[in-house]
Amino acid sequence: MTVVDPAPPELRSRLALALDVDDAVEAQRLAAQLRPWFGVAKVGLELFSAAGPRIVQNLIDDGYDVFADLKMADIPTTVNRAARVLGAIGVSYLTLHAFVGPDVLRAGVEGLVEGADKAGLPPPTALAVTILTSDTGAPPHILARRLAFAVEARCSGVVCAAADVREIKELAPRMMAVVPGVRPAGTPKHDQLRAATPTEAIAAGADMLVVGRAVTAAPNREAAAAALAASIS
């Protein structure tokens, strides 16, 4: 059996494993298998709907920082209260849709930080989702507009396609850029129409890469994860 080397902690902290499944047991099996190369576990709507807040705590107990990719978009009070709960249970990252504007984003940021603070936890990171990687029809001005909302609301980062990172870093250099839709060369893009290779995303200035099916659906998951980590180390 081929032995593959784990990634160092500083690299694992930049790689988020997308656990896009609807079963907590399967999610934790994937997380355990791929822990040597990923330091962040992304829990999206599918897994959160199936398993609830308990999956967050389970993944934290397994040694992960949890990225709650719930893309909140509602009235400010609702977003504030929901984000407060998520901050209190220990998520490290939470996504909020930027199209809702600065008032809702600010409510989410404040609720997230307040929840963590009351639980005695470090401040989490609020991420504004700018343009989905499946969206190829957004007008050119939308990125800068939504980034301005995120800055005004004091979000710490954004979620964006690799192709948008350079513009974001030019306009807001201190903003964390999280890039989903990462696909190694030669792998299917699926519904991620604005995908990029890991090397392309890092070269553009991405701070964190979100990787799912390219690893979780690979014939040899460990080898795929090791190759991914090696490509950006």
C-alpha cells in the first residue's frame, strides 16, 4: 500500500473539505479519512439540514475548524439571532449572502461575534458570498458593489471565484478570499462553471480553498488529497 505524507498544519488551515453529503456518519468518515490534509470542514445546507448543530460539535471534537456554509439571507433580526447561535456552538466561519446589503450583513457579523464571545470562544470569521461560482451572468459592476457591502458591514472575508480574487484584493487588500469550485486539472467541473485549479486559485491570491468532489469522489481519496496539498505547497 502506498503511504502518502500528511500536509503541515499551516497548509491544512488553508484547505476546507466540503462535506456535501446528507448523512452525519458518512460526513465524519470522510472527515476522519482526510484529516491529514484538511484543517477546515465545510458544513453546507445539505449536511446541516440532515444532522443539525450536533455535526458542528462532532467535527470540532474531531479536530476541525468548522465552516458553516449556510449563506444566510433574511431580515436583520433573524440573521442576527441565527448567527449568534452558530457563534455560540463554535463555528469558525459563517457565510452570509452579500446581495442582502450591509444592514443584514452587519447583523450577521454582530450576532456571530456576540455568540462566540458569550461562549468564551475566539471571534469567528464572517464571510460574504459575492457571486456564486455557478453564476456566469452577473453584471460586471456587481462584484465591487457586493464587496463594498461586505467592507461596510465589517465582514472579515468573502467567498468568490478564483477569477475575482485579484480585483477583490486590489479593492480590499485585507479581506480574506475563500475560493470554492476548486478542481485539479483534468477533473470534472460539475456545476462549478467558474472553477479553477488549486494552483490558479493560489496564484490569484486565494487565502483558503474549498474542495469537495474532486477529493471525496476520487477513486483514491488519500492520494487525491495528498496531490492537492502537494500542488500548492
